Amino acid sequence: MSGFPFKPAQAIAHLRAADPALAAIIDTVGPFRMQLKVSRSLFGSLAEAIVYQQLSNKAAATIYGRVEALYPDAPDGFTPRHILKTPDEALRGCGLSRAKVLAVQDLARRVEEGELPTFDVAQDIPDAELIERLVKVRGIGRWSAEMFLMFRLGRPDVLPLDDYSLRKAYAKAFAKRVLPSPKELEKAGQKWRPYRTVASWYLWRVLEQPSAQ
């Protein structure tokens, strides 16, 4: 997918009109520069998400590269069948924890058995239904599913309520002395519908801004 399934300019205009305080943040941050991550398949995207969990990007990229190197005959990326035919020891030898080996294997099994949609089919599944299906995979929680919707599918209206950085950004942006609870953030974000993904992206950028002295 080359772009978003919505018009960013239209989203920004809506957010400006709906929330003057967010409009000021948009002015400070500047143009909407969110990039979608290239995805070969739903399986490949979620396998990568599992590998990258709780690791630095550098460490995760090294481990993921080792997994890819197990399959020199797969120039387009390893498949569920590759994973299911690979001994646990080989995957562990790449640096994957036992929990991540089990998670990748569960993902591969579910994709191979048709429990999960293809990447193309996923485009047409509503957010709540798709998240419900993805979180059945071992090692894929709601946050990982939401990141997939935002950064792989470009869904416009995702607000990851359990994301610590987003809650921290909200507190900084709106001068709150304590972090909002997920329920408080959800209530505050109602005015940003149906473009809460764009609002989230702008709030995350607030953490990159120098704090006022």
C-alpha cells in the first residue's frame, strides 16, 4: 500500500476545528510526516512485531536478520510453512526467547490454517473485529494489534489507550500534572474522531519538543 486510505489534509482540518489546543500542537510540530511501514504479508508484519517486542531496534533487527538467514531460498521473506518446519533449537539459536519462538509458531499455525486474513483481506475488516482476531495470537496483545492497524494499514481512527508514551505526551501537551488513565484519555479523544490516529501521531511528536523552561 503506497499511501493512507484517508486524506491527511482533511484529517488535519477536522482536528484543527474540533480541538483548538491540538491545533496549536499541529502548528508547533508542522506537517504530518507519518510513514506507513512496508508489509509483504500479514504474517511477515506480525512475525516482525513479535521479534521486536521489548528489544531495541538494533538488537531486534539483528535477531530478525538471523531468522531470515535460515531461509536463503525465500527471497520474498520466510513463510508460515518455513517456521513450522524449523526446529525450536534453530529459532532459539537466532536469539529468540522461548516465549517468542512459541508466539511465532502459533502465528504461523493460525495463518497456515486460515484463522487469520491475508494482508489484502485485512484492509476491509473493521478495526474492532480485526483487533479481536489478532489478539488471539500468542504474543500479540491489543497494543501490538493497534500498532499494526496504525502503521501497517494506515487506519485513521486508532487511539492506543495503553500506550505509555501517548499518555505521557498528552500530559505534557496539555500541562497535566499526572498521566491520564486510559479511560480519561479515551474521553478526551472523543473530539478527535474519526482521526485519532493522526491526533496520536501529533501527540507523540510533543515528546520530541524541548520542554518549556
